[in-house]
Amino acid sequence: MIDKIEKKNSKIMILGATGFIGKNIALYFSKKFKIKATYNKKVPFKNSNIQWIKCDLKSTKQINNLFNNIDIVINAAAVTSGVKDIIDRPHIHVNDNALMNINILKEIFKNNNIKHYIFF
């Protein structure tokens, strides 16, 4: 997959690019491409090849037109908290993550330009 991306010079959007997985993916692709990346609460890191977009992916208004002029969407976004919550009360993240992913998929479905959607 990465070989195809590199050959096509695709326009890439990374959702959740300030989290652990998203940040590493953004750093990798920003070495070769100018990319777009979203963040919500966590302050983005400085990188001249990343155009940062503040976006609450649970908000249909904020996600509207987010994927215009994008070929590939890599979704590393999630609502999460500490390990204790995940162990003792895993249900607290279900609604927010479900809503966020529904919004993302609806918007991608409306946009005919998206060639690939990668979700972990």
C-alpha cells in the first residue's frame, strides 16, 4: 500500500494525528509529502509539511467538507482516557467513538474522490 501511495503522490489526511499512532504515521508521511492532519484537544507538534486542522470529529458541522481534495484518509482518531477507565468502564467510550466513526464514514461516502480509507 505504501508503495502505491508514494508512486501516486496522493493527497493524504490523517485523523487523530496528535495521538501515539497518528503522530508516528504523520511523521512518516510528512517526510515525503505535504499532508493534512486533524487534532482536537492535544496541541499539534510543529512540522512544515503538515497542515493542521482543528476538528471535533463527533461534530457533523466540523467534519463537513473535511475530505475535499483528499485521496487517502488514515483514521487513527479515538476518544480515550486512562488505563483504569478502559479496564473498569470500557463502555464510557462506545458512544463517542461510534458517533465519530459514523460521521467520518458518512462524509467519506459523500466524497467520491476518496480512494482508500484506512482504519485501525
